[in-house]
Amino acid sequence: MSIGLSACRQPAMPKPYGYFRIAIPDTSYSHYTPKGYPYAFRLSNNAEVQPLNKEGETYWIDIHYPTLNTTIHCSYKPIHNNLRTLARDAQEFLFSHTTIASAIPEQEFANPAEKVYGVYFELHGNTASPIQFILTDSTEHFFRGSVYCNDIPNQDSLAPIYDYMRHDVRMLMESMQWQ
């Protein structure tokens, strides 16, 4: 005696690729004024500043976000009649990402009360550095930052981190003061 069992089966459907849920921490800010540095700004309580000891360069820092595995690499250069060269070098670095970026919209920034002027760049696509910015007073100070997530660049899965970093970078830019 044979018994045949059959089950109703629906056709197999591929499951969409899933991403881990990224929990974005609450944020508050405090003033970051490193002793002897030529700048100060408001810093997220989720960030840790690590001074860099790069040969020939002073006042360079990394702003690291351990819970987001993200870093803002910041460089500072004093201006000595070389603003055009510093700006060109920053643009060359920015545009080195054009092979991957689908667009690089820019937004000018100005805080005349503090003599802080700059440009905010957002790189669309799966770029290694989705946010970059430049700040200067045009006479003495040149500050540049690039955001890097220490993960494989995927703008879909990293969107919550990018949104958080957009806000933090804008806070840094808006609160920058030259010392």
C-alpha cells in the first residue's frame, strides 16, 4: 500500500536583501576647544577626537564615532599667500571620487560674524567619502574634513549613518570659530 502525500506549494520567490538595523544614538553637543589649536567647534558627545601626529603637520585630528564605525578626517593648514593652492588641492582630492560618485552637489556656507566661509559637498553613489567640506577665513586658516565609514560603501545600508553625519558636519561648520 502506498500513500501519496502532496503539499500545496507556492512558487519560490527570492527574498530581498536585508541590512542590519543601525541604531543611531541620541546626541548632545559640547564646545570642543583644544588647547593651543587655532580652531574650536561644537562636538557630538558620541564622538572622540584623536590628534594626529603626521610629520610636518600640526592641528590635524580625526573625529571618531565608535558606535557608528565612522570617522571625520580633518586637516588644518595655515594660509601663507597660498589659499588658491590649498583650495585646488582640496578640489583635486574631492574630484578624485568622480569615477564612483554619480553627482557632487555643493552648498556654500558663510558665517560672517565668525569670519568662517566654506563649501559643503555631498557625494552621491557608493563613494568611500560621502561628505566633505572646506572652511576658511580666506586670510589665515584653512580647515578641511572628509567623512569615511569603515565599512564597504553602500549608500542604501549606510543611509542612517550618512543622515546622522550630515547633521554633525553641519553642526561643526556652523559652530567653527578661529582662535
